[in-house]
Amino acid sequence: MKSLLAVALFCFLLNNVEASTKEALCGACKAVVDEIQYKIKNTDPKKTIDIGGREKRAVRYAGSETHLIELTENVCDEMNNYALSEDDTGKKSYVRFNSRAGESVTLNNVRIDSSTMKELTDACKDFVSKFDDDIIDLFKSKEKDIEKQLCYYLSGYCKTRRAPKDL
């Protein structure tokens, strides 16, 4: 009887850890997209980089492959600016609690603690290590809804919505 109870408890705990991990991976994916979009939007549009071998040419830096690589390498550092929030229905999500350059931030039912930040940072690192090429490719393609493509369809970390026609 005790062993049956122990197995049931283990299964319950494992299921809760999986749900927590899925929430963190989904939150990390959404935060990565938001952070990269913000950084691209706020990069000097006049800044250029030279690409090519002997015949170098200047290209816009914001959103370039070089820029996207740099952003994906450092994006998980931003996860310390996020906290876990729960709405009135009990749905959990991660929200940015630190303002960017004077933006207003509204916080309701938010839990800010180091364990939440660590969980999101770890999930971010896992996500980026698995999908770094996909992140770069989607941003380079100028896809309209990168969050939907990356977090719902490609990675499957967020609850699935109806698939787009072209997938």
C-alpha cells in the first residue's frame, strides 16, 4: 500500500514539474521574441556593418544576421526582468516588471523572486540552445507573427492554436 501511494505521489509531482517546465519554456519563448523585437526596433537604423569578402558592402545592422546572433547569445540575461503573473482565471504567464526607457508597467498578481527568475533563465537557455537557428531564420524572414510561429507551432512549448494554412 505504501509503495502504491509513493508511486502515485511521484506521478503527481512529475506531472506538476512538467506543467511548470512547459509554462517556463512557453514564457521564455515569448520573452525571447519580445526582447529581440524590442532590441531590433531600438537599434539605430543608420548603423551599418560591412559584409562580404573582397567586395564588401554595407548593410543595415538592425536585424542583420550578425545582430541576431549577438541578440540570441545575450537574450537570456534579460530574463531577470520577468516575473510570474496569474490572472483571475488562474492562467499563469511571465511579465516584464522592469520598465524599458520610461515605458509604464502595470503589475497585477505578480510574484517576483529569484527562483522564478532562475527557472525562466534556465528555460530560456534550453530554448535558445535548441532553436537558435530557427530564431535567427524567422527574424531574418521578417515573419509577421514570430511569436505564434516560434512558440506555438515550431517549438510547441505554448498551447497549440489552430495551425496556419501554409504549415
